[in-house]
Amino acid sequence: MGHKVSTTERRGIPILAPEGELDLASIDALSRPLESATRDGGPVVLDLTGTEFIDSMTIAAIVKAAHETNTVRPIQLHVAVSPRTQPGRVWSITGLADFIPTFPSVEAALEGLAAKRAG
């Protein structure tokens, strides 16, 4: 089975939205577009709301991407994750929300980025 990560843009900000399960078998499907999107340190939204499962490889890829966006200014990677899903529970348990701006929806993540730009 192929793993899909769709890339769209809203308000000039790339949004990466993986679907299904993100694990060792599918990590490259996420890592490559995430590295490409965060390479210049600009804002990116990672939409995990359509993801059913994440593992430690996924967490490592996201932390690496967040670090890439933090080279010049505060972290520009914002993550949308539903709190009542497995990815949301993993996100909460790992404490990643304390390090990476986290929101319950893509729209809220975009608003968070807009607020950073305005403030």
C-alpha cells in the first residue's frame, strides 16, 4: 500500500497532510516532503488530523523539521492534531506541544502563524 502525503497551500503557507499510519514503513513518504518544506526555515503546517497512527520515527522526523524552522526565528512548524486520536495521545504524552506549536485544526494553526507574523 502506498502512503500519501498531500501538499496544499493556504495564505501562502504550505500544508502537508499525511493520511493513514506513519511508521517505519512509511516514514520516507513524510520525511522527504517535510524536509523540503522546512528547508528554508519558513512557516509550514503539518496536518496530522487525517493520520491514524504515529510512531517514534514520525516523532523524530517532526522534531528534526521543527529544528530546521528554528534556525533564524521561533519555530515556524505548526502542527494540527486531534487530541482524541492515537497521534494526539502520543503528542500529549511526549510533551511535544511544549516545544512545537500545536493546534486542534489546520485553521487554528494558520491563525497561530498569522498572529506570530502580526505580533
